[in-house]
Amino acid sequence: MPAPERFTVAVIGGGIGGLTLALGLLELPNISVHIYEKAKAFGEVGLGVNIAPNSQQALAKISPKTEEAFAAEATHNLWPSHANSFTTNVCGMQGVDDGKVITRQVNATGARSVHRAKFLGQLVKRFPSERAHFNKCLMTIDQPDVRSTDKLTLHFKDGSTASADAVVGADGIHSHVRNAVLSREEHVGPHYTGCVCFRSIVPMPEAVRVLGKEYAENCHLLCGEKAAIFSYPVEHGESLNIIMMDFDHPHWDAPTWIVPSDKNELKRILKGWNKTAEGLVELMDTNVDKWAMHDLPHLPYYHKGRVVLMGDAAHATTPFQGQGAGQAIEDSLTLKTLLAACETKHDIRAAFRAFDLARRARTQSVVTTSRRSGAITGMMLEGIGSDIGKMKEELDMCYQWMWNRDLDDQNREALLLMKEAEGYHA
Ligand SMILES: Cc1cc2nc3c(=O)[nH]c(=O)nc-3n(C[C@H](O)[C@H](O)[C@H](O)COP(=O)(O)OP(=O)(O)OC[C@H]3O[C@@H](n4cnc5c(N)ncnc54)[C@H](O)[C@@H]3O)c2cc1C
């Protein structure tokens, strides 16, 4: 049997999605992978990110490098009694259900969180520096004809160009690669969701002093009317990551998505909440920023010819289920599996079509259920409101289907779709 043809893949964007994919592709003898990143270095905002069990599994399957990078930074709930708990949802309003547990969501591995910048640092140090190109802001892509196998040309803002046989757009919610996939009429841009959030990382000893040991050292979601506060340990238990979400902020007029705010705004939003909420606000930074939450309306497809979208570029979601980075990581696993099966450049188009078919429905459902779980958590969903029995039922449903997807089965399905696709020359 002839050796598979070697080809080049350009990954646009070096966030969690782009880097996990590129590390996976490094393992494939038929692929030469390069990352083009618009920033002058890889970087992330230094806050927490929760990695759900499905995404933990995907990291282990993509490559030993992604598994090691995660293991180096992963932080569990600190108490053995919370080992399998993703989060404990608690009522945060003063009144009848004050402090009552709504649901404790349990799964095989429990909550595992990372400090974003440190996790990204672990990924970066495992990627060869000569394959990472910085200050390369992609503007446009020339794809001669979707059926040809001539190289694609990438045009960067600095006037330089590069060529590749396949392009993966991992360039986030403001993706430029999206313009090479969708026509002008199909253009889809970020959508403001009417929610904002505020985030801080605080030293664990301070958090324990204010919240008590059990609350501070394990993942909790404090729920109440129109808001919620999510908190979980990061940095191997040295710090507590806090994210306060306001689900009732209908308008966003500022030109940027992050604006300065302060604790008075938090106190106003959380009027009538309990002592734990007051404690969480006390812990947060005095001049905390306010972040506008956007997601992406459903795209009609994720690829055109040999250009494909992944992660936030394809399906940016609200953070209410902790799945944005997680779904980008699942994308990496499926793309690696499909690209590994390409024997010639002709197969790339079939691989990307199969990726679209295998991943679009699941990733778009995450966007939908994430919004829904935000509304449930904020006691705003019609027919459910603050009825904690109904909240438990609905929240459990929103999570279990995401966590329990068999990723080997997803890969098998994707490979079958690739074989069925027109143009696949196996
Ligand atoms: C408040 C908040 C909390 C969150 N919490 C969680 C959580 O707990 N769990 C979870 O799984 N997810 C969470 N997310 C979502 C998660 O952060 C994103 O889904 C994830 O980072 C997306 O990764 P990505 O690689 O697709 O895109 P990004 O991280 O946006 O990376 C895109 C990269 O592309 C580069 N780039 C952009 N344009 C270009 C260009 N034209 N040319 C070259 N490079 C370019 C950027 O500089 C960047 O490095 C949260 C999000 C927010 C806002």
C-alpha cells in the first residue's frame, strides 16, 4: 500500500481550540501543521475555566501532550466527599429556600478546572516554536476551486502570505475565516445575549475565611432571581475562581465587550441575596470588569471545500454550562481523527464535510441548552421559576446528555460519514 500523501494544515488562531488541534496533528506522519496567531505571543486572560468530563476525555484521546498539559494544571474539588460532583447548586436568596441545595450534579470525574493562562502555557511549551507564527492576523483566504487540490493562499494584515492544503479557522468568535466559509448573504456575527458577568480570582485562605471551608474548597453555583455566582478552586487549590452572572442586562451599548465596573453594581444586582452571596462579593476585586456575554447564532454549515471552522469561530456559546472550550476540544479530537484518515489531498474535503455533519448538531445544541440552563439558574424560565424541584429536573437534563456522549462512537460515526462523502477516494 502506498504511503499516505503528505499535506500541510494551517491552523488560524492559537487559543485552546487551535493549540489542542495542532498538538494532535503533530502526531500524524501525513501532516505538517502550522499555527498563525494574530497576537505577538500565545496568551489568555488569567482566569479559570472548568473542563467538563466529556472534554477531559477528549484531551486524553487527542494526544499524550494534551493529556499531560491538562494533568499538570487540573484542579479537583478539594474534599473527597465532593470528588464526583461537578457543581452543587444552592439557593442564594434570602427567604424560604435560603441555602438549600437544589441539585448536586455528579459524574464520573467531577469538576476539574484550570487556570486558563497556565493551561495555555502548558499546551504552548509542547508545541514546536518554529511552527508557530505570530503577528499573523489572517484577513482573507483564496481557495481556487472547492474541487481542486491546488494550495490555498492565506493573506495576512501585514501584507504577507502563506500557503496550505487545508485551513482550520480556530480564530474565535470574531473569526475572519468564517468569511471564507459563508457567503456575504449568509454572514453570521456575534449576538448579545442580554447577560453580563464579573470575574475574579482570590487567594484560597481569604475565601475560606469568608465562605467557610466546604463552600470555598469545592465547586458551587449560587442561584437566585436573575443572577448566579459560580465559584470553584483553581491553581491546585491555592485560589478560588469566582464568576458572577447577571441574566437581566438587556442592552449593551458600549463599543467594547469588557468595561470597568465596581462592587456597587454587584451589590445592586444581588440585593436581597444571602450571606454567602455577600461574602462572594466581598471577596471580588474592588474594580471588577463587566463582560458582555455573546454567542453565535447557528451557522448553516462549518466548512467550504478545504476550509473548516472549529471552536468559538463555529459555535461560540454562553459560559453557563462550562462547555465553550470543552466543545472546541471535542472538535479537535474529531478533526484529528478525520485528517488522520486522509490518504490524499482529495480526501480533505470529505473529511471536513464529515466533521460538519458529525459535529454541527451537537455543538449547536450546546449553544441552545447553555442559554436554557442560564435561564433556569436565574429562575427565569417560564413554568419553572424558583420551583427548586423543577429546577433540579431541568438542570440535570441540560448536563447529562453533554457529559455522556461516547467520543469513540462520535469518531466512528464521523469516519463513516467521511467514507460515504462524495470525493473520498479510499
Ligand atoms: C466569562 C467566560 C467564562 C467561560 N468559562 C468557560 C468554562 O468554564 N468552560 C469552558 O469550556 N468554556 C468556558 N468559556 C468559553 C471559552 O473561553 C471559549 O469557548 C474558548 O476559549 C474558545 O476557544 P477557541 O480556541 O475556539 O477561541 P479563542 O480562545 O477565542 O482563541 C482564538 C485565537 O485566535 C486568535 N485570532 C483571532 N482572530 C485571528 C486572526 N484573524 N488571525 C489569526 N489569529 C486570530 C486570537 O488571538 C486567539 O488567540 C468561557 C467564556 C467566557 C467569556
